[in-house]
Amino acid sequence: MTGQTGSDADTLDQEVRLYVFRQAADTARVPSPDEVTSALGRSHPEIEESLRRLAAGRVLILAPGTINIWAANPFCAVPSNFRVSTPGRTYWGICIWDALGIAAALHTDAIVTARCSDGCNQEIVLEVRDGVLARSEGIVHFGVPAARWWENIGFT
């Protein structure tokens, strides 16, 4: 423990959160804990504690058993079945909800390409133009009720 007071921890968490989300939005990459540590000029233990607090608060999702950021919703740190193409960048969402959320968060047009999960693996394309779902095909199905997503966010 670093012995931070509640307000110091809150301030750090806000700095970490803003840095992670800005990097994800600006670069289409979720930064590593080492990158956050370096950019904010903090110690590794301070950043690790902050990431764990942010994950406990459901602000970030950490890769199982690590402090690596798997997702800063709606941005996923690794390629997935939910690709979001915007002018100049390609992002990834962990689900269709987050993929559509990327276009909304960035206030940009986007083409979302997903794979049907019913076994056929067919490509599905959605288009967001001027903040509206302009082209869509298929059905969005949430196999887990939203109220239960965080019981196992990786599965959801």
C-alpha cells in the first residue's frame, strides 16, 4: 500500500481513468500499466492499486489474473469479433453494445463488422452515420440480462 488518503486515491484514479480513455480514443490502443505509470510519473504500485480500484468500480476490465487492461468500455485492448472502423482508425469492442458505443463515444461515423455467434459465423455489418444506425442487418441478442453482465463480464 502507498498510504494514500481517500482524496489522493480519488485524484489518482481520475488521472488514470482520463489518461486511459483519452489514449484509447485518440490512438485506438488501450495503454499498458507501464505506459500509464510512465505518462503520469507515478510509481508502479500506485498505478496498480488505481487500476484495481477502477476495475472494482467497473470502470475498467482487467485481464484475468493480471493488472493489464482488457477493456476500458467501450474500448477493447485486443482484437475481437467486433471491429469498429472510423475515419482513420480501427477500434475493437468486446461486444456489439460496446462496438456501437465506440461510435457514440467518439461522435463519429463508423462501420461495425461483427460475426454472427449462432454458429454460422456470418459477417454482419452495421453502419452508424450522423449518430444514427443507418445500415443494419441481423438481430442483436443479449444472452445474459444486462443486470447480470458483471457476474461474468468475460462470458457476457
